[in-house]
Amino acid sequence: MINILKIKFSIILFLASVIRKLRVFKYRIRGYDIPYSAVIEGNVKLDRLYTKGIHIGSNTLVGSGVVILSHDHCKRTNDNQPYLIDTYIGRNCFIALNSIILPGVKIGDEVIVGAGSVITKDIPSNSVVAGNPARIIRTGIKMNNFAALENWTVENGWIIE
Ligand SMILES: CC(C)(COP(=O)(O)OP(=O)(O)OC[C@H]1O[C@@H](n2cnc3c(N)ncnc32)[C@H](O)[C@@H]1OP(=O)(O)O)[C@@H](O)C(=O)NCCC(=O)NCCS
């Protein structure tokens, strides 16, 4: 029974990874700067006006419902065009469900953005941020290539020197 479950789980994982790669392929064709190692879940909204302005690092996981912007409507250029600005998310980050990343923000490497956060300012590497507007709630975290924590365990919780 356990073996059947394991096989079923492996098949689901395999199919999910194929779908995710196809999704990234589609984004790359449209101009987004996203590596194949990044995981972009379904129902993510990436700015459609300035696709080249969205940069996402390797192994970063962007959760469902996240919005990432690279333009503003109310701020205009001298010829009355929308203001375009690049937005960066580093590598090995976990951007949790329903967060909003505002245009022009730079998020470092190995960062966790808590569920439902609004990121209004640059975020330093190796930190956890949460809330609206997002505030740093932890520093010194380490994230691996699965966008998962290295210094947290079920038994001991956070292990931060
Ligand atoms: C960001 C996160 C990892 C933080 O975990 P943590 O460091 O253990 O945080 P804690 O529970 O110790 O909370 C620390 C403080 O941050 C606040 N906080 C934590 N997550 C928050 C969030 N998403 N939004 C606002 N505030 C948050 C807590 O209220 C607490 O505030 P206090 O110190 O005033 O009491 C976690 O809260 C989170 O959002 N996980 C994502 C879950 C998710 O999206 N799951 C689906 C996976 S696809």
C-alpha cells in the first residue's frame, strides 16, 4: 500500500515538474527573466506591460496568487507613458501565497516573504519579511536549492547563531 502511494506521489511530482518547466518556458518567450530552476505556481500575476523588467533568481519558488509588478500607472514619464522599472528577486527565495511585490523593489538571495505581504522596499539577503508594509521579522536564515530552510527543524525550531 505504501509503495503504491509512493509511486503515485512520484508520478504526480514528475507531472508537476513538467508543467512547471512548460510554464517557465512560456514566461521566457514573453520576455521575463526567469531561469528553468525557478518554480512559478499557477495563478501568479506577473506584470504584463514590462515583462523584461521582472527578474527572478535560480531555485526561487513563487507561490500561488503572488503579484509582481514592474510598472506604475500613476507615475508617468515626460511623454505621458507609464513609468517602467525593473524588479528583482534573488535566488533560493520563497515568496509565499498572495504577496504583492511593488515595482522597482530588489529582494536579495535566500529571503522568505510571508503569506499576504506587501513588499514596498528593498529586502536584504537571508531575511524573513512579513506584513503590510512588510517588515523584517528574522535575519540570518539559510535557504537551500529547494527554497526551503536549512536552519529550521521540527524538533528545534529556528537555529540561528
Ligand atoms: C513568513 C513565515 C515563514 C514566518 O514564520 P515565523 O518566522 O515562524 O514567524 P512567527 O510565527 O514566529 O511570527 C513572527 C512575527 O511575524 C508575524 N508574522 C508571521 N507571518 C506573517 C505574515 N504572513 N503576515 C504578517 N505577519 C506575520 C507574526 O504575527 C509575529 O508577530 P509578533 O512578533 O508581533 O507576534 C510564515 O508566517 C509564513 O507566512 N509562511 C508561509 C506559509 C505558506 O504560504 N504556506 C503555503 C506554502 S505554498
